[in-house]
Amino acid sequence: MDGSKKVIQALNLQLITELSTADQYMMHAHLCKDWGLNALFTHMEHERGEEILHAQMLADRILFLNGTPDTAARVAINCGADVKSMLENDLQAEYDVAAMLKKAIVICESEHDFVSRDLLLKLLDDTESDHAHWLEQQLNLINLMGIQNYLQSQM
């Protein structure tokens, strides 16, 4: 099925962003592993896996629309130097993903591609209610318990 060029472009931009976010989670996860923060490593690896799943879903949809998924390009990632800055950077990345998803949803609706819109709505729900929410909780815990107690809880 030939899809709208605007929709394919929006899906590809989202694909690039999801892959970049996965790269950022991978870097942060392995820093946590190196620092002995195994619980945080495990959760960040889980988040990375979900970003890859999002990317696969987008690539499948782009292919269905007879487009070519751009799996080579990336946006710049922001690696943190410590756990709090990593969580803050990951949260900002999730906010950026959500903003892009909302723009892509509007494009899909204007092009009457409701299946792509529904896919993006599913990704938006996961981004806001799972990924961003968990990061907000972690930053709140740091504020409540202090960084040292938080780090101890992540070993």
C-alpha cells in the first residue's frame, strides 16, 4: 500500500528518535552496570528494549506504506555524568519523543491514515504513562530520600 509521503517522513523521524533514545538508555544502563547499580541497569535495559520494540513497529509500518525505514540516522544523545543527570536527560528525551509523537499524530490525521495514527497513539501512551512516569518517580525519590539513599536502593 502506498502511503502518504508526509506520513512516511513523520514515521521515519519518529523511528530515528526512538533508536536514538534506545542508544541513550543503553549507554546509561551500562554506566549503571559499571557502577554496580544493578537494579537501575536492569530497568534501563528494559526501557531500551521497549524503545527498540517501538522502532520495530514503526519500521514495519513504514515498510507496509512502501517507504524505506531510516535505521542509520540518529539525533544527538545526552549522556549524563551521574545518575541524577542521566535520569533527567532520559526524562527530557521522553518528553521530546512525546512532543514528536503528537505532531506525527496530527500529520496522520490530516492525511487520513488512521492506522498509523493509532500506532502512534499506542506509542504515546507507553511513552507518557510508562517511560516518562517511571523517570519522574525516580527523580522524585531522589528528592525525597537523597541521592545516597537512592543509589543504595539501586544496587
